[in-house]
Amino acid sequence: MEGSGQNRDKLLKEVQNNDLDRYPDHAAGSHYRRNKETVRTAWVLTLYDIGKSILIILLATLLGFVFSKLGFTEANIITVYILGVLITSVVTTSWICSLISSIVSVLVFNFFFTVPRLTFIAYDKGYPVTFAIMFIAALLTGSLAAKLKSHVKQSAQAVFRTKVLLETNQLLQKAESNGEIINVTASQIMKLLSRAVVIYSANQGNLEDPYVFCPEEDAEQKEGIAADNERAAAEWVLKNNKHAGATTGTLSCAKCLYLAIRVGETVYGVVGITIDDYPLDSFENSVLLSILGECALAMENKKNALEKEQAAVLAQNEQLRANLLRSISHDLRTPLTSISGNASNLISNGESFDEATKERIYTDIYDDSMWLINLVENLLAVTRIEEGKMNLRLSTELMDEVITEALRHINRKSVEHIIMVKSKEEFILAKIDARLIVQVIINIVDNAIKYTPAGSHILITTEKRQNMVVMHIADNGLGISDDAKPRIFDMFYSGINRIADSRRSLGLGLSLCKSIVNAHGGEISVQDNDPHGTIFTFTLPSGEVEIHE
């Protein structure tokens, strides 16, 4: 997505700096878990942690007795207890365990390994200093271990956050519609939070029908989170561009926390996440807002792409209109001028013309009028196709009759060419709109007459292949260049003049042929004739004779 990286970073920075402090943080500093267990704060002790701490001190004491039997000094035994405090800091979840373990380790060392033993009395004046140093060393070691564990946890969260956002971005880039974007967003939120999610898409300032996504264990919530009172909270978020619902000061009776899917002041939708008794912690909030930012950017990019596509279509239509008007204005002027001039000559000087001259003038008027009729027919057909109003009147027709009908209406100059018709079977039937296929044959044959020298051969061949009828119209003229072939069926394109500017080269005939053939479910193509010339080939659905007894 163009520019999405820079916009995404800017958005994430904005939401992290401005949005997070708006949400009540019910579990600041809590241990992040992806299931729905009640979060534990750092000062809460559990029986599990207490049991592990006691076990570690017991093991350190036993090891201390072993060292004492082996004749090791008290300094070696002290290191064993310091090691125990370090291990306690690593395996427990609360820093209070490290503090208590440090105090208990000093007392146990004093009780078992200083003279007099099995008492808390120390005769040696240096023991208090030893105890203090041991306590400070154990406490510092435990604190450092706790900080290291916290750093590892934060790093793991950062890696998880990066992984989720990267995966979200990749999935959103593949999404082709707002519906797919919503599905991706909901699946990523459920993957992160394991909570039911409801998403409303915004359309012209109104919420559309909700998309509800629930984990299997929360399927019973599906109806509740789509209720009218829940929708009211989502509508408030849409109108005010602020959060609302559970854990907030606005519509707090709702089951879900509702957040806007937005870029700046533009809201593309509203997402609701069930809260129940488990509010989101700060890390979950951070990742959730990042996912919503990705979703909003994807929707904005999709909207921009759609607007660009619509603008391109509009520009193309305007260009087509301009080309059409320019071509028609030029092409109509020539035959109309010729018709009016010849008619004026007949009116003014008709009595002085001999029969040969009159015949030539009549022929010119007829040719010009027929050309105008053909032009108007093509324009009307193109208009119907562009507006989607081409209604096919399908019937089973004999192709020889269709070809015969077409040849009756081709250019008068066809007498200067040799036109032949061949069929590989005696009867070939096709299910077609005969009127339109006649127009296709006329356009292609007239095109061959127009661009081949007098005396050229034009061969029309028909054959049947499986369930399709294949027609070839070949000539032995100069042919079409390789550069022109890819565009030969484009509207307003001429093989000689790229944009038609002269009479009889408006560039609609072959484009119309392609549209008609495609509407019948066939295909049209052009290739070189051997040794020279051009072959137009198009396919049509074959037909069968229905016999009613």
C-alpha cells in the first residue's frame, strides 16, 4: 500500500501518546496472559510462589550442611543462599518473594551455621556486618534478576506485538474488500484477546449491520453483544469519535468496550470487545489500538483506490466522448457535404447532365448515405453495449443463411474483390442473435474490402469444433502490423490512423465485433495469413435442431 508504512508509524505514535491515557488502566504493571485468568499485580503472593520459595531455601540449607561437613568456609555457604535468592527471583512472579527470601536466608544462615548454632544469637562481632552484606547482596541479586525477567517479558511482548502487527498488515494487504478487512481485523483481535468481537462498518455517517465474531467458548454471547443497547453505544462512538462502553465513563453499562476505527477525524467503523470481569491491560490496549490503526489505514487505502478507479473510469469515459465527438464531427461532415453538393448539382444542372453523369452522382449519394446508415448502426450498438442494454435474441440459425444475408449488405466496392464462402459441413447451426452476427460479418468483410487492393481474395470459412462454431474471414492483402494487433479491437483505434480522423476509419467496427462475440460467449482474434494478409477468427455457440413430435 502506497505510503502505508509512514502513515502507520505516525498513527501508532499518535494513538500511543494520546489514546492510551484515556482508558482506565485497571491492571497497570500486571503480568500479561492471553487467557482470561484474573491478572496478578506485582505485590500479590500466591501459595504456589511461597511453596517454590520455601523449597529453594530448604535445598540451599541442605547444600549448606553438605558444604559444612566437607569443611567449606561460611563464605561458600553464603553464596549458596545468594544463589537460592537469585533462583527464587527467576521462578516466582512477585518481587516480594525475592525480598522475603533474602531476609529468611539471612535468618536461616544465622540459625544453622553461626556459633552458637540453632539460635539467632551471634557471638562474633563481625557477624552483623556479614549478615548485612549477605542481605544486601541477596537483595540486589534478586532485584537484578527480577528486572532482567521483567525486561525479558517486555521483549517477548514487543516481539509478539510486532509479529501480530506484521501478520495483520500482510493479511490486510491481501484483503480485497471492506468485508475481508473486517474479517482479518476480528480474527487478529480474537487471536490476541480470546474475547468476542463485534464490528460495525460506517457508511455515510451511519452504522451498517454488525459483524459478530465469537470464540467457541463464548458462542452464547453472540446475541447479547449485537443487542440494541450495545448498538447505541457504538453509534455514540461513531458520532463523537471517542471510546465508550464498559470500563469507561460513557455508557458503562454496556457489555463491550467500543473503540473507533479511525484515521484522524474520519471514522470508518466501530469495534466492540467484550470486557466482563477481565478488563484489558495496558499491553493489550497498545496492541489493540495498533491493530485498529492498521485496519483504518487499510480501509482508507481501499477507499482511495476505489476513488482513483472511479476517477480513471470517468476520465476514460470523457476521453471516449471527446474522441467520439471529434471523429463523428469530422466523419459526418465529408459524406454530408458530398450528398448536399451532389443533390445541389442535380437540382441546378440536372437537365444538362448526361445519363452516365447522373448515374455516377446517384451512386455517390447512395454510397455516402449507406455509409452514414452503417455508422449510425454501429454507434447505436456501441451505445447499447456501453449502457448494458444489449439484449440477445437467441435462436438457432443456419450459418450459410446468415453469411448470405450479410453479403447482401456489404460495401458496393465488393465487386472489385473476389469473395468466396466455404463450409466444411453441409449444415452448421449456431445459437445466435442473427441480426448482430450479420453486423459482425459485415464489419469484418467491409474492413477487408477497405484495406486490401482491388482484386484481392476474401475467403469466409465455417467449421464446427465440439460445441462451438468457428468462422474464419481471411484476405490476402497487406496484413496488419504486429504493433497494431494488440489494439486492433480497441474503440476508436485504426490500423492506419491511431485515432481515426478520416472518413471510413472511425474505429468502431472491430470493437463492436468483439463486444457482440463476447456477449455470445465466444472469442475473436486476429492472425497473419500465409503468405500475406490477415485472418479474423471468431467462435459462436453451436445450435441443435429441436424436433417436436
